[in-house]
Amino acid sequence: MSFDQKLTAFLNRAMDEYRIPGLDLSVFHEHKEVFRYKAGYRDLENKLPITENTLYNIYSNTKVITCVAAMQLYEQGYFLLEDPLSHFFPEFENMHVRMPDGSLQKAKNPITIRDLFRMTAGFGDGNDYQEMGMQFYMETGGACPLIELPKYLAKMPLLFEPGTKYLYGISHEMLAALIVKITGKSFSEYLRDNIFIPLDMKNTAFTLDECASKDLANQYVYKGNEIAPENKGPANFLIPPILKESASGGLISSVDDYMAFQEALCRENVLLHKRTTDLMRIDQLKGSMREGYGYTAIGMGYGLGVRTVINQAECGAPVGFGPYGWGGAAGTYGSIDPENKLTIFYAQSYFGPNDLRLHHTLRNIIYACSF
């Protein structure tokens, strides 16, 4: 059975097994698309099919774009990874940590820029900041500009000592605030000027109005045997969802656009120098930091905003070391492998619970093929 046949057969089985209304997979090898499969519907009720113009809420795949944008400024000498966050936002100079008994103690360690990338700053997720989010919203008249986020976040106690634990949360929103602070541009302007326009990504933005296509896929969920669209919209890891340009999960994109972004990283020396992308995919977690990172048990570490393979045996896949990327809450999956010149991006019109198994099976089939 050929590569195309194996992968197509699996995707068709997956649509049946996981009851996925529509999906789209692109695979590039040596910078050429060697496989593309689109099937099913972006709008089940109106029988509108998945096409190359279909857009998706990519949720946390936004994070990789955010981290690449920040690393562009790193390459220009605007910051070191070891720099304290307080160098740029003095509000974070004297932080306190909430202890298990509810008391507050002065933080021993500064929050560093590295901590923002690797989610070890001591920040939580949106559920930890509901009151802060409402205050932010009310006091800024609903505008909630990213540049104002630090002064609200700095008033909140940290959930743990910086640099000691990993906790998936809003750290990358602070990376975006740093980009805004350094450049004087809005976050969307910076991304547009330095990533989207150079790569001709016309279907990637924080709002549908800014995209060339308007064919946004529904996000379907099952309630028992009944399927219905449950369009959650762009995420931003703050509750209520207040940030208009969320660096954690706010972008809309297409498979073609996101592959253009991943290919730029795979080609290297396009958005970032090869040495910089190599740095991004080095595991940054150590000791107690690993306890909160769910991918450790399956052979993966966490670099500067990306998962990265560090143990091939535990990973259980013939991938070698160093493929990196991330995924999104609605089932998107991205992988970049510079050594094998292989990039993968998958998207679906389904907000379901079986993403990890599906993604890993896709990966294994692709890596077992001869191109």
C-alpha cells in the first residue's frame, strides 16, 4: 500500500471512529507538498465542504507564532532570556507568591523572559484571573489593550516561585505585551508586518474581517449522539475573554497559511536564523518543572514555546530528536522537523477529546513512509 493510500485510509477511518465532520491534512517533504487530503464539511447543516480556503480557530497554535515573533526581537538584541521581566515592566519588581495555606511570601526569584517562553513564570490560566479580568475590562472601557495587561497582572500573587514549576497559562500574553512595549506597534501590526505579509499569509488574523476568505469552519461537539456547532470563537486564556489580540489562542488561519509559517521555520534563515530555531527546540524544563508538563511521560520536553522530542523510545515514534511544534484546543496539530525536512499540519471541524491519539497515529504513519 502506498503512502497516499495508507494515510487516506487512516483519515477515512478516523472520520468514522471519532465522528469528525471535516478534516484537512497537509504534509511537506523537502519543501514540497507530498500529501494533501480534505474531506467532509466545514458546515454540516448546509453541506459546505472543507476546501483550501477553509479557516479554523487555531487556538494554541497561535503560541508558536507568538514565540517566533518574540525571538525575532531576541535576534535583534532587544532582550536576553535571562533578563528580568521587571527590566521592561517595573510592576513585576516585587512579586509575592501565594503559599498553600493562602499566605503571601515575597518571591525569591525574579520572573525572567525565559520563564515567559517556557511557562515557568508563576502565572496561572484564565480561571485564576476572573476578577482581575473583569476589572481590566471595566477600567479600560472594554478595550483591554495588551500593553495595559502587566499593571493588572502584576497585582496578582504568583501561584509558585518563578523558575520552579511549569504551568500552562497566560505567560505568552506577556510575551506579546513585551513585543508591543519594545516595538510601539500593536501585536497584530507586528505580526502582520514581520510574519504574515512576508509569507503571504492572507488568511491569518485575529478577526475574520481581516482574512481574505470568510469560510470559517464550525466547531462541532457531540452531546450524546447529537452533534451541534459550538463556536467558541478565539480563545485568550483570560476569563471573561477580553483580549482582542490574544497571543495564547486568538488567531484564525488556514492550513495553507499555517504550513507557510511552518515551512519558513523548516527552511530556516527565513523568519529566524537556524541557530535560533535550534535554541527554541532545546528542552528548557528541568527537575520539578517537569511535574506539571503532561508530555514528559511520552518522551517530549518543552522548549521556548514548543514541544520537542527528547526521548525517542518513550515517544514511541520513528521521529529522531528535535521535531517541534504545538497543537490547538480544536484539534489542530503542527510539527516541524528540520533534519528530515518534514512539516505537518492538521485541522478539523470538531472540538473533540481524542486529539492526542489521532495526532500521534498520523505522525507515526507519516514517518514510516518513504518519500
